[in-house]
Amino acid sequence: MKLKGTEILLKALEEEKVDILFGYPGGAVLDIYDQIYKSNFRHVLVRHEQGAVHAADGYARATGRVGVCLVTSGPGATNTVTGIATANMDSIPLVVFTGQVPTGLIGNDAFQECDITGITRPCTKHNFLVRNIEELAMTIKEAFHIARSGRPGPVLVDLPKNVMAAQTDYDPAAVRIRNHEAVYKPAPKKMANVLEMLERAQKPLIMTGGGVILGRAAEELTRLARRYRIPVTGTLMGLGSFPGSDPLWLGMLGMHGTYYANMAVSTCDLLLAVGVRFDDRVTGTIETFAPNAKIVHIDIDPSSINRNVTVDLPIIGDTKAALTDLLRFLDDHHYEPDGAERQAWLSEIAEWREKVPLTYCRNSEVIKPQFVIQTLHRLTGGDALITTEVGQNQMWTAQFFGFDRPNSLITSGGLGTMGFGLPAAIGVKCAFPDRQVVDIAGDGSIQMNIQELATAAQYNIAVKVVLLNNGYLGMVRQWQELFYEKRYSFTDMTYAPDFVKLAEAFGVAGLRATKPGEVESVLQQGLAMDRPVLMDFRVSREECVYPMVHPGESISQMALGTREMIN
């Protein structure tokens, strides 16, 4: 059966069970959009191409499936770069389709031409330029396979206009690719080594990261920790991989980690690191990170092993398979920790937790951002799907919203992309229309992609925005306060729109709270509405995120804030 390239594209997407596209039309993809118009394919029109990628990214993080977006050539394609880099840093499976000028014009500086495969080569897992119609179906198949296999990541497919207009025979059954995915199965010797380390350890600690969530290994990690009473800390991307309400949970570690998590890392004698990258925000100075510990590192990506931190036992493999094997091996060999030793270790951690709890100074006159997040958690029962922007709002969310389930925190970790939260929330809500989806935002970050409120309004995608409005670029201001003698150089954002009126202008409900006593009622009202809502909370202007590890220092050296925050 002969089909046009545009038809093959949609057929191939159906084969991949894609149920939604996020996109923005333009000249080079007009034929594709005409085909979408004639089909029943679900498409969400965003207001900026960056928003399309972030929405697809949010969809992918929440579902574990490949997110898909479609944009035109030239500036349409280049506007996706930040979103692609965001997904690449956090290992999120995306396929980004970009339009391209006809193949005969490539390299001629044609209107809205750019070398998008060249531009995105450093920030994609792989990319393709489809030069003839015969390659199209196979390329799409391979793109989805690459995006979801091994360590996931974004794949870009560049589609010249003449290729999409051409015809060729299409038989989905004939579109087969060779599976190049390497299967890493840890050798029994590796498991024996872990057992030996556990038997010697008096102060073991589990460090969980985004690889546990991506590998769908949260259940296995939780079983391991609970079965052997091993305390657990996590990176930002690992939040939700172990229940935040469990007594063994120590909270996030690193620059804005809890005191007791950072002290546990600095004191432990065995660190089981699962699905982590050991990035600089987690480790502090490399030389002082986990100085007393033997380190076991489980990760699917061999290039992540020994990249930042030298480990004692690398285990390359799928996190779920590796943890399953480890649990089985420990059970078969009847491993049981020494009860007195383990209790002494947990008691030491409990003393740190009591000495410096994760808290903040309450105020009856001014809304504290931490209070807003705690109230949101209580009102939702912790069951909401949370996206964040980047900055103080992100860190307070990580600290004060307890995540009990994986895929419930959707945030930009590695790249730290302002403007991520709102379009990501739209993607999450499209995937789970019956779940409460909330973007916790800052007033600086939300303005990066605030136009996507129009997208939410157009399709009645009932996302809720909790805006922690302090009139500053809060995290940058905090650094200026601590390290630049309060020289607030271009971080004052008091010249800003009236966010309630702006929301209403976009067709979104707008609410505001200016006093602590108004917080709960505004949240209740906003959460109850079956439509998109922006809730503007005027919070304490110069509130800081604590604890904080200063740059160049060990994570055991933390600035803890005011006396009222320390027992």
C-alpha cells in the first residue's frame, strides 16, 4: 500500500501507541498538520515550542512512556533546544519531530532553514535527518527504540518537506529493527561482594536517584531498605522512589539536603548508591564526600560509573533487575544485620534529626512559602502530582512536600530550567486527567512560559498553579545575600504583572492570599475548581532555603539558618 510520508508518520505513531502530540505548526510541517486535521489524532496546540517539549517531557516523566512533540523548521526547531537539553540531562524519553526545508535546499540558507541535527547533537541521545521516503518508517521505529531503551533520552527526527510529500509502500509488519540494547546482568560474584560489604558494615546507607524511578525499581528498593532496616536518602530526582513518610527516610541530601541526611552520608561506612550521577549539588567537595564509606554504585549507564566519584564496587545493570538479584541473593544466603549495631546507627541518625529538624521560622503576619507547601500536602493527602519551576520554590517543595510514590515529582534537575513547571504540568494533566496536578512556581520562573496558561484554558486542562510570589529571583537573591553583601543586582522583580488579572486575561481563574490565615481557604477553593487556576501567594520576601552547603565545602558543613530553626 502506497502512502505519503505524512500518512506514514501518523501510522507509525499509532504503531508506537502514541496517544497525544504537543506541537506548533509552521510552513515546513503544513502537510503533516493537514494530515492530523483529517485524522482523529489528539493534538495540543502550545503557545511556544519550548512549551511543547516540556509538556511532552512532563507526560513522559509521569507515565514512563515516550513523550512526543512536533514543530516546524528554523526558529520552531531552535526553540526546542532548551527543552531537549532539559530532558537529556534527566534521561527522559522523548521523540521530537522537526520540520525541515526540502532536501534540495538544505545548505542554501533557505527561509527558516537551520541545521537542527547539528545544533542538537550534544544534547540528544541520537538524532536523524530523513533524506528519503524509504527511510522514514524505519527511522521513526528506531527513534522510539533509542529513546526508551537503556538509559533513556531525547531523540530528534528532522523531516524535510519533500520527503513528507513523497510516497512509498508501507507495511508496518515489515518495519523491524535489530535490538542493539545491551543487557547487563550482574555476576553472582558482584552480589557476593555486596553481601560481604553489608556483613562488615555497621552504618550502611542507601542513596537513591532518578535511575530508580526510570528503572521502575522503587518497590525493590523499598523492600531492600525495610527488610534490612537500612536508612535511605535521595537526590532531587530520586524523591518518591522511597516513601517520604517512612521512618527510614532521611530526606534529600546535598546542597539543600536535611542536616541528618548529610551527616549520615558523611558518617556511613557503606553507601549503596542506586541510579545516581553524583552531581556536584549532591556531593559538595568530591574529596570529602562519604569519606568513611565503601561505595557500591548500581547504574544502567557504564559512563556514569566513576565519572565524578570513584566507587569501590560498580554494578552495571538495570536497577530493577540488579536490586531483584540482590534481594534474592541476600535471602538465599540468610543475611541478617546485627540488631544492636543497626539500632545504634538508627539512634545516631535520630539524634541528628532531633538536634536539627527540617523546619522554618513561623510568622503569624507573613505567609511563609514552606507553610503553603505543607498546607498543600495536607489538603491533597500527598496524593497530588507535583511539578515545579526552578529556584527556591523547587527546593522548598523537595523539602516540605513528602513524596510517597515514584513519578509524583516532575521537575528539572540536571539543567535547572526555569519555565519548566507549567507546560510540564499540562503534559502531566493530559496523561492523568482525573488526578490533581499542581505546579509549584516562583514569580520569576513562571514568567518564562506563562503564555501556556492559554493552552490550559483552551483545552480546559485543569492544572493548578501555586505561585510563591516574593517579588525576587529568589534563589539568586539568596546567593547575593549570603555571598555578595546583599547587593541585589537585577534580582528585584517587584515590577511584575498582577498575576490574578493576568490569569483572568488568559481565561484562567485567579485567586490571591496575602495573609497566613487565607492560605488554606485559597488552596481549598482553587483545588476544588474543575478548571485551570492560578493561586498567587504573597510570601515572605527574603526567606532563604536552609540548610545550605556553601560552594566548595563539604556537605557536612551546613549553614543552618537562624537560632529558631535549630534546637
